[in-house]
Amino acid sequence: RRRVLEASQQLTEIINSCLESETSAESPEPSGEAEPADEEESALHCLWVDKFTPRRYMELLSDDYTNRCLLKWLKLWDTVVFGKEKAVKKAKPSAEAHPPSNQPKEQQNKWKTKVQLTEEILEAELDQHKRPKYKVALLCGPPGLGKTTLAHVIAKHVGYNAVEMNASDDRSPEVFKTRIEAATQMKSVLGANEKPNCLIIDEIDGAPAASINVLLNIIHRKDGEGEAAAGAGRRRRREGGLLLRPIICICNDQ
């Protein structure tokens, strides 16, 4: 134990000396304006996970297939959020060259790879409100895998303002509903550079069943609800309740 402590102390001293030499080599000659002491202190005590966290899509080290699937799903919202029409893909010549087999559809699907099946799901037609078939993406895996980082980086990459909330903190269904509606219906920031929100709900597996039901009601809410109700105010409220922003949920336990 003593030897391990001595070795760790030596390593700490070596790392500190290397960091000091790097900062002294990188920093230019001291000018008249000195930086505030609190900024220097925060830079010294910055966690490595924060210092070296990915800032762009190409810096992500997580599974590339998962990254591309989430990016493709988020791009399906472009029509309803940004007003961009979905690009129509041309038919592949290889598909035309081979005549369709007489095998039943179930048997054909049986031999498709996971990648092909996911591509078909993501290529599904948009609904009547120009929204993708699946309104929520669920990222699951052990802690430290980079799920939250992936959600933030991809949301920023596509042009959203990432709004994060923790489902374990907001235990009350009323608060949960208010926060979801505020993030998916309100504008992100005031001014010229406002971006639409992308809601990221962390620790969704820690939310109570009542909160999950609230989320499901918001997802499945239709524009035609309560058509019998008269009055422009009721109609306006109903239109505002339609989910028009993407939601990414994150959990450890699927």
C-alpha cells in the first residue's frame, strides 16, 4: 500500500510538471493585461471529461452506427421545424435489375440485417403534420458511454438549442408536464439568433409511471382532439398542444 501511494505521488508530480511546462511553452510573453485569477484557477481545476469533451460531430468516439441513426432521425424533423422539404431518394438500379422474389414478406424481412431494418424504419413516410413516425428517440446503455454528450452534440450539429431536464428530479407529473411543454412549445431565446429547442430527458428510467403517461399523452396528442369544443380559444390551445419538436430520452436500464 505504501509503495502504491509513493508511485501515485510520483506520477502526480510528473503530470503536474508536464502540465506546467506545456502551459509555460504555449503562453506568450506576459502583456500588460493580466487574466483574472479565478479564470486561471478554473482552468487548472477543470475536469478532463469537460476539457476534452467532443464539441463537433466528427469528434464523437461513440458507436458510429448509433450516431448516424440518431442524426438521420433528427433530420426527419427538418420539414416541420425548419420548413425544409424532405429529399426524395432515387431508386437504386440494383433493385430494378433483380426481379422481386416470390418469397413472402415475412421471410424476406427475416434475412435483413439490423442496419437495413433501421434504415427502412427511418425512411418511413412522415405523418399528416410532416412529423416522423417515431416522435421520441431512446438512448440506453451503461454510465459513461457518452449518451448525453451524443444527444447534445447532434442537436447542436443539426441546428437546435439543446434543453436538458432530469426526469429523476422532477418527480411530480404536473411539473414534468410543464417543463416538457415549455421546452417543446416555447421559443429558446429572444433575438435574431433564436434556435428551436430539442428536449433531452435524462434518467427517464427514474421517472414514475405517472410522468411516463404524461409524456405518452403529449406524444400521442392529435390536432383533432376535442373537435366538438367550440371557440377560437379552445382551438388555439389545441393546436399549441401538438408536439412539433424532437425529444431524446436517455436511460441506463432499458
